Amino acid sequence: MNILIFGPPGSGKSTHSRNIVERYGLSYISSGDIIRSEIARGTSFGRELDRYISRGDLIPDTIVNTLIISRLRRQRSNFIIDGYPRTAEQVLALENYLYDHGINLDLAMEIFISKDESVERIAGRRICPKCGAVYHVKYNPPKIPGRCDVCGSKLVQRDDDREEVVERRYDIYVSNMRPIINFYKRQGLYVRIDGHGSIKEVWERIRPLLDYIKARETSYQRHQGLP
């Protein structure tokens, strides 16, 4: 089962990706995780990526394509890709790679939330700068307002979690993804999942769909005599 998953800021796609990986045994390929890993290594390439992010610039498509496709070469099937593709050029690179290697996608799933919901989820997030604990002023507040439950440090709001920044990120997401969504609609792969509600509620919208795809895949393999 090969899946693309995407959604606006705060949609919970990374959380649900982990649920999918655990339930269906897929390999998780996250553009964000790969980029952060490169930066953490402290190489010249990682420093170059960090400069793009620090300036708020998009990382060039050629770099992102290389990172994702090099990861795909190690995982030819049973994967979920989180946060890629995000541009028309990235779609083209991915489609060419999949075609050349005889790999088919089963689903392009968007977990969608409104702009108001996106802002509420992201702008309410607070981070402990010392131990990294994450809180939310509404959904997961600390016991003492503004203080970390773990180490007592003063919580902070990341610059990119500010309301005006989240609104801009949301608008960019919608604008950039519109042609990509239309492409996967034409392929018959696109499904929109309502991302409003609790994690459990959203998961119960996702799980039956993936159970069906998995059962269909298993039935086909048995019919073909595949392991």
C-alpha cells in the first residue's frame, strides 16, 4: 500500500501518519523529518537547507526531489509520504520516478481543516525551550499557566506559530496544492478527509478507507499467487 498524505498546517497529518505506520506496517517518508535530519547533521548541505528555512524561503524543488527520491530508492513499496509533493515540479519528478520503476500509488489523501481551525490549533501551541515539551492553551494546557509541567521553564510561542504567520502558511498551502489536488483527482486517487474533531474521530474516518484498500491489495496478491 503506497500513500501520499497532505493537509494544511495543524491538520494532524503527521499524527495520523504515525497511526497508519503502526497499523499497516508502512515505512514513513517525511519531507520535514528528512530536512531536519540533514540540518542536525551539521554538514555544509544541512547548513544550506537551514539558511533557506531561516529566511522563510522555499527549498528548491531539485533539492527536495533528490532527498525524497533517494529515500524512495531504499523503500520500493509499502510507504507513506508526508508533505510531498508540494509543487508541480515535484509532482512531475515523483510521477517520472514511480513510472520508471513500475510503482503505483493507491491513495492521495488530504486531511482538510478550515483556516480558523488551523489558526486555533497552531497559534495556541506553546513550547518549552529547555526540555521540548509541547502544550496547547486550549487542548493541552500546562498545570500552571505559562510554565512547563516537566521542568518549570517559561513556555514560548515559536515565531512561525503566530496567528498572522499561520494564516499566510494556510493561504500558501491552498494556493500551491490546488493544481496538485486536481491532478490526483484526475488519477482517481484523491480523497479528502474531514480533519475537524478529535484525533480519534478523524482516525475513525481514515481507518475504514485504508482497511478497504489493504483488503483489496491482499485479495489481489492471493489471486496472483504473490507472497
